Amino acid sequence: MDDLPHLFEELMAFVAVVDAGGFNAAGSRFGLPPSSLSRSVAALEKHLGVSLLVRTSRRFEVTATGRRTYDDAVATRTRLQETVAAARESHGVPSGTLRVSCPLALASTVVGRIAIEFMARHPGVRVSIESTDGRGQPFSEPADIAIQPSIRPLRDSSMVARRLIDVRYVVVAAPHLQHAVPAVPGGPTEFPCFPAIGWTFFPSPALWSLRHREHGQHAIEVDVRFTTDNLLLVREAALKGVGVAQLPYAMCKEDIDRGELNLVAPDWLPLQVGIYVLYPSRRSLTLAGRKFIDALVDGTALLDRGPD
């Protein structure tokens, strides 16, 4: 029994290494020396009398015993966190670690800001945000809450999906590309003549779907000069005049106000993107998780969604 504290520390080091995919990656993620993590895992293998990892000079593989040990260790950690959180929540105080999976652009802007403000109000909560490209399967990495953009309603019986906000997009360009604005009210027929920036989250970066109040939905082919899955890079490229771009109005509003970007064909709007918060079940949410979702709802409601 005297070894239990050391065993638990070694188990958590092993979990961290497996989660991160390596000793160096785990060290960078958790601020620990890789050599210390390696010693902890080696000590765990010695304590258990089994091999958990097969190491080579370039990578490692988790053994079958290691996989079972990892699963049990994660379950033990979760039960311990739930026990501690339940005890603290009996006094109505949010606590514990909250793991959030979130697209990079949102993590760098609105969600990151909400998380920082949330921790300032609730010092007993630790928030860990893992950035994604927004297109992978939610919870492919360990997370309590996933924030997921989608151009279609999310329907998945295995998890709870709550829509936070519909993000309105606009077409923008740097001032020297403003001559690309079509004067024809029937549709942006001149778009194919001008360079564009493609965001690979949309179904086809080179085929823009634009809608008009009176003229309906139209698919417009554009000459894509630059593509990326990073919305922050789309904005940066637009500011540099690489081409016309589709951006969330809330992301580029200040650029428009400063005259660094201009609206292009403002009567024609791109697809709306719904932002959802997902979690496995209502019962699995801690008080910290529930209050963080409330903070997300309140924080995103304040965003300037732009033109209808």
C-alpha cells in the first residue's frame, strides 16, 4: 500500500505518454522532462513486472498488456476526478480539469477568451484546450467537451449536441482587389476572373455556394490561388491581398471597420456555419462542464453575427 502514491504517479505518466504519442510530445504538452517520464514508465513496468511499451529508436508501440493497463488507468483517473469533483460540488463549487476539443480559429479567439474568463471566475477549475481542424470525429482525442462547426444540423444519438450560434460569413477582399465586386445584381458573375482563397472546411474550396435574398442560391466557381484548413491563415492571406475570401463576419469586422478589408458583393452571402458544443451525456458532465457550457452560450450570444 505504501507504493500506491508512486504507482499512481507512474500510471499517470504512462497515460500522458500514450495520449501524446511519445515522450517528447508528452513532455512538451505537460511541461515535464521526457527523461523523467521515461524513468516513470520504466519504474511502472518494473513494479508491474510487464512490458507496457515496445521502444525503438524512432517510435514506440503499446503492447496488449499496455493497452489494458492504459484503459484501466484512464478509468481510475476518471473515477478519482469524479469523486473529488462530486465532493467539491456538494458545496456548489466547480472544480477539476475540463478537457475541451476545439478548432484552432475558435480556440485562438472567442473560445480561448471565454475559457480564460471562466477560469478567472472559477479558480478551482483547470481548462485544457486541444486545437483541431474542426473536421475530425469529436472525441477522437480524450475530451470532456468538443466544439464542432458544421454546415448541416448535427444528429448523433451517441452524444448530446447543442447549437451555440449560427456564424454568418461574408465575402471580403483587400482594398486593391475591390474592383472584383460585381455590378450585376443578378449574380457575382465576375468572381471566376479574380483570385480566391479556399478554406478546405467547405465541401469544395473552389466552388462557392452564395445566396441572395431575391435570387436564391448559386454555385460560383472561383480561381483558388491559396487553400488551407486554417481560418486564421485565410484571414491573413485576405489582408495581404492574395484573393477574395469567405470569412466569419465576427472575425473580420474590425478589419472592415479599419478599411483593411472591404465587403465584396454584400448582397451575396456564403453558407452559414453552425457552432455546436458536444458532450457524451448529460450525466457525465461535471458542474464545471455545465457551467462552462453556460459560459459558451452567453459568450457566443454576444458575437456580432453580421448581415442576415
